[in-house]
Amino acid sequence: MTPTPVGDPAAVPVPGPGPGPVPVSIPGPGREPAHLRFLDEAAAATGDLLAGTVAAIRAGRLGRGLWHPTGFATFEIAQVPALGLVRVHFWPDGLRRGLPGHPSIHQHCFRLYSRVLAGEYRESQYGPVDPGPHDPREVPPGARRLRVYEVRPTGVTGRDELHETGEDLDVVPTLRAARFPAGTWHEVPVRTFHATPIARNRFCATLAVLSLPVPGAADVLLGQPGGGSSVSMRRVVTDGELELMRRQFIAATDSAAPVPASPDPASPDLTSLDSR
């Protein structure tokens, strides 16, 4: 049976009827059959890897980690044939190593499933505004006009190539800072703009599955204009930084209930709106 994501019901909004911009899509429509199959397979894969991953984190045996440009740390766990890449993601309390000015809102060329191991994950999502009859020179009420940046594949692990396109996109929030505590999970369908507003003074660790690239999809970022184009290498996580994450993980898991072997099947209430 396909799992259903669990989050704080008070923080999982869907725009209601009324005036204002209308998003092209809201959480849900991206969950086509291929995405649902991916969720089933990703849930099974993370279930199989859960105990070993938790043991490796507690022992500090995660191998080389890299800092993602948006500020969190990533560690590769496994490459599952026909499914994708499994990684551990850390947002350490008091520590981020992002690139200054790097856009935080982005969409992936892959599907994402992420099981929260410790702390609390937060997720915001955005939908493009239907062009409709509004004046294209004006930003619709409630929307943000952001510059489009494209990520070009480099074929080198840890090397990022970002290009400013000169095009803008108007987007509205479809999910605002939804909260996912340890033991629950979340998903991001392909081509869904999202961001991770986890405060710097908060800790979170997840076990994520990144699907194989979806044909026709691309990595795209939304940010302020004028960022230009750049090529950068991701910073390697130091032994001291890994030790900090290990200690914070142990403290978080020892003070909370054990991580369940399988996700809670309860559904969120998609009716209310929370502030970011």
C-alpha cells in the first residue's frame, strides 16, 4: 500500500477559492502512478537500510560528506538499482555551510522521498501562477516574481554549474513551513518548487531517496536577479563537523521515542494555512 506523508496538519495549506493568483499545481497532482510506485519502493529501501544507517551515524562511520549549496550536509549511503541514490541529510544546530546568495527555492529533475530520523524537518512548496488576464508587467497579489536559474550537469561529483537565464517566474506558496517530526516522512514530486526553512538553531537528520532522473525534467532554481552564472565545488564535511552532527544526533534520538521501522500511515489535513 502506498504510504501517505505525515506532517503537522496546521502547517499544510492548500489555497482555497477566492481572489488572488491561482497556482498551476498544488500538493497532490504530481503524485502520478510512477511517483506512487517510487514512494513504495523508497519506503521499502529506507526500511531495509534504517538500522544500519542509524548505527553508522552513531558510530561516526558515514564516509565523506559534502555541503549542499543551500547549507545542509549530505552523505551517500547506497545506490539502489532501478530506484536511485540514498543519502543522509543533516541540518546541524548552529551550523550551515551554504553558498552566499545561493537561491533557496528550487525544483529537482528527480523525485524525493525523505524519512525524518531525528529533529524536525520543515518543507515549503510553491506553484507557478497561471498567467491568466493579469498585466505581465505587474506581480499578481500574493505572488513573488523571481529570477530563473538553471543547473547544468557537470558529470563531476560535487561540482555545480549555475546559469542565470534572464527569465522570471511568478510563484505563490502552496505549502508553508509544514513540520515533520522524527518518525514521519515527506515527499517532493518531480518539477515541484520547494525550500527547506529549517532554522539555523534547529537540528534535523533525514534518510532520503533521490530517484533516477526523470526524462524531460531539469534542476531549476528561483532567486533574486543579478546572481549571474557560476561554477563551484561543494565543501567537504570535516571530521569535526561530522563529530558535531553525530553528537547532536545521539542527543536528539536519546531524548525522543525510537524511530519507527515504518512510517505512520495517517494523512495530513490539507485545509489550513500557516505562516512561514
